[in-house]
Amino acid sequence: AGQAVVIVEPGTPDGYARIIEARDRLTAAGLRIAAPCPHSDACPIAPGTDWCHFSARVSRSSLHRQVKGGSLSHEDEKFSYVVGTRFPAAPAPARITRKPQIRKGLVQLELCTRDEGLDRATVSKRHGELYRAARDVAWGDPWPPEGTG
């Protein structure tokens, strides 16, 4: 207990702005960013151009469906978040910031990386194991997955 601070906001531009402010305060207080960012440096997303957010599928009860006028048993909730820790964090080398685009023989990934900031990676069949892993990753996952090269 007391090992991390987790802050979650709606996955909107305003929610993301609050996350960036909270992230700045966490790093100013000496905490290390453990997720989703692969670094504790400034966010590479230019304010007003885009925002970092993720999606989670949430089950809806029959009452929830009725109140929202929906027919599906689930909805996809968008959210932004930050995790700060006092102990040394070992964040992923990169995080997938958009839904992977799977094409015939290749996968395109939008990434936030530890060293290059925002980056786009194209993983083709010739990458073998990495290509197979890229076909199975999801928006928000670390990249590359552990055990792949």
C-alpha cells in the first residue's frame, strides 16, 4: 500500500489536460512516471493537437442500457491516466497510443517511445516473431511485448 499514485480522467481533451497537469505535479514532487508514459520527460504531444487516451470495454447492466438507450451489453469507455511511483519504475520502451492498423503482411503502430517521443512503427511479416506479436497487441499495450525482440 502507498506504493503508487494513480489518477484517471475521462478520455477527452479536457481530461487529458488535467492528467498532464497532475503528471507535472507528480514529477515536481519527485515521483517517477510508471505508466502510461515510457519516460518522466515532458509529454511529446503538442497541446491542442491531440491527446493521449485509451479505451476499456465495460459491461452494462440492463438498467444501464435502459437509461442510456443502448442495446449492446457493453460500451467502450475512453480514459486518460497517469501512474507515479517513488520507487524506481521500469516502464516499457514504448506504449501503443492508437489502435494498431493491421494490413495484409504488416501492422502499423503509433507509439510513444522512451527516446524518440512519438513514433510510427511498421512491423512486416519479415520481422517474424515481432510481426506475430504485433498482430496480437492492443491499444495501450507496452511495445515490444516481453520476450520478443
